[in-house]
Amino acid sequence: MLITAIPPIALTVGANRVVRGVAIPHPVGDPGEEPAVEFEIRKKLLEKALRALCEPIKEQTLFE
């Protein structure tokens, strides 16, 4: 499972579960946001990643 801002590259190299991140320099957050907003962004991405890990898949899957 990979969190990335560039899903096509992750899929090209064979990652089977890909979660779209925020931006290239900061895929798992946005340091320009207030701390409380940043926390929520990170929390939602982590929850999405955990759901992606639990999801049965048969082929590469992009989780938006």
C-alpha cells in the first residue's frame, strides 16, 4: 500500500494498493494549514489507507 501524490508512477512500478496523497512535496499532509486542519487531513488519509489495506482486491487499485 502506497500513499502518493503521483498514482500513475506507483501503479507503473507495481504497487497493488495506491491512495492518492495531497501534494508531491507533502503527500501525507499540508504544512501550510493550521495544526487542527493538518491533523484532520493526516487522520483521513491514514483511515483511507487502513481501509485500503483491509479491502480484498484482485488487481491494482487506486483509492481516491
